[in-house]
Amino acid sequence: MYLTKEVKKDIFKKHGGAEANTGSTEGQIALFTHRINHLTEHLKSNRKDYNTERSLVKLVGKRRSLLDYLIKTDIVRYRAIIKELDLRK
């Protein structure tokens, strides 16, 4: 499995501040980015997997809404997470 408990804890520790801080916006964006990257790789070899494609589109929308929230509330944190995760707008 690609997303184990250890991987999640590492993501939240690195981006959310603590392992138990799973509600932080940066931690959730990082988790969604990890999942999006995995699903993108899956779809490269399985083009007709439409359920995964739909899930990918939903995840991208969720990440986009979190990024929009972050840009409205704190532009410095937004720029930091964009730079850290190599996302660009």
C-alpha cells in the first residue's frame, strides 16, 4: 500500500508541525498532493480507469479549495507551501 500510517505521520510532521496535527491546512494540502501524484502515476499506465480519474479530479478540487482558503487567510503560508511542494500557479 502506498499510503501507510508511517507515511502519513511523516507528511503531517513535516508540513503540519506535528504528527497529531492532521487538521492543519498545510498538512492536508501535502497529503492531497502525495495522493494526487500517486494517482497520476497509476493513470499513466491504466488509461481507462475512469473511477480513479474521477477520484483524481475530486482530489485536485479539494486541494484547490484549500489553497484558495489559505491564500485568503495567510499569503505567506500559501507561498511557503507552494514553494515547498513545487506547486505553481
